[in-house]
Amino acid sequence: MAFDFKKEYREFYMPKNKPEIVNVPKANYIAVRGKGNPNIEGGAYQQAISVLYAVAYTLKMSDKAGRKIEGFFEYVVPPLEGFWWQDGAAGVDYANKSAFNWISVIRLPDFVTRADFEWAVEAAAKKKKLDCSPAEFMTMDEGLCVQILHTGPFEDEPATVALMDAYLEQNGYFHDFSESRRHHEIYMSDARKVPPEKWKTVIRHPIKKA
């Protein structure tokens, strides 16, 4: 059976609908950076998603393409994730989507080296006839965080984030946002197939002890 990150690391992908503290270990990702409204049809965000999946599935199918990756094992491509922020804003203003900065990512198995990644970017570009040059190999060490499972549209996230904020205040923690620690979302539902009221999104914020 293929290795499934969601099942093997349930504490990071399947939290409950109430806040909890986690210590997230360092991991590598395929990443594409951009700015602007993610809902624009054919816009930068949607193009970035196409690049991410092209590279992710090229790595997953690398053996069939003749690329022998040391330590390779069969796995399920992990879910799409995103780091979001707005310049000069402490939180996230969902009404001002054009002001978003984002880094969209898909986690990489630990056996994927930078050389394997670079091969996949080139191979995906040739096979898909797609410019995959925006893809980068990114290492993220999130560390101490608070997270929660949000169910519903993204526009309803502020109410869920408020639960996280109250939990931090009650338990002696503060947010620890910085240029390397952002508002983090993990998309556990396929928005093309699931109605918005049933979307499941892991929301994760960096924190520190008071």
C-alpha cells in the first residue's frame, strides 16, 4: 500500500475542530511564490497550482520515466498547502484578496534530493509543455504552532481563527509571525468536487510561549 502522509502524520493533517499545539518538524516542499487574488480564472495562482502538480506527479512517476531515486517508495501525493500574508497587515483581510502574497506548496518525501527536484522540473516542463521554472525547492521548519480544522468557505475562517486566538490567550502563548513564519493553510478537500460548506482546511499559526 502506498505511503500516505495524511494517515502517517495524522497529527499534522487531521486535527480536531478545536485549537491544539503542535511542534512541526522540518520538511521539504515544491514551492511557487506569487501575488494577487487566487480566484482569478487562469491567473497567477491557478498557474502556480498547475506547476506544483506537474512537478509533484513527475516525481511520483519518476521510476516509470527512467529516473531511479535512491530510497524511493510508492506514496500518495500530499495535499496542496499555502502560506499567506498581506504587506503591512497583522492578520488576513479576506475582503482584499488582490493584496495577498502567497507561497503555494506540496510536501516532498524526504528521499527527494535537490538534484531529483531539478530533474523533475525539467522533465515536467518538457512533458506538459509548461513553464515550470517558477518552482523552487523549499525547506520549511515551522516549529511550535497552533492549529485547528476549519470546515466551510475560506471567507468564514476569521471565526475559526478567533477560536485559536482565544486559546492562545488562555494558555499563555503569543503569535510569532515573521518573514519565515506565516499564516498556513492545508487544503484537505478538492474544491472542484466538494461544496464550499463542506471544505476542510487545516489552519496553522506560528506561536511562542509567553
